[in-house]
Amino acid sequence: MNKQVIEHDGVPVGVVVPDEDQVKFVAVKYQVWDLDARRFRSADEARAAIRHLLAGQSPQPRHGGAAAA
């Protein structure tokens, strides 16, 4: 396995890289920083951890624009 980009809601949030018999998550977005350097059995397990971490957070606007009233 080579490195693999991990997305959440279509936005890249990190990569997983091989690390012995597991994969290591490298965060590229602050919202998933708590998982940085954590090891998982698979990329799917990393995605599940990201979903779990972000489940309680309110969605952030992607482009920073104000919502229309």
C-alpha cells in the first residue's frame, strides 16, 4: 500500500501511510488534529475515526461566505 488521501465530506483532511502492519494517519486539517500520528488497522478504520470525531462538531462553511437570508 502506498499513501492514500483521506477525505471527509469531499474535503481532504489527511493521508494514511504504511507503518509496519498498520497505517499511520497524518492530519492536514486542524479539525482532525487529534488523530494525527495515530495508527489504524486500515484506511477505512481511519475514516470511521474521523467520522466519529467530527460527528459532534457543527459544519464549517467551506468558502467562508455569509449564508443568504
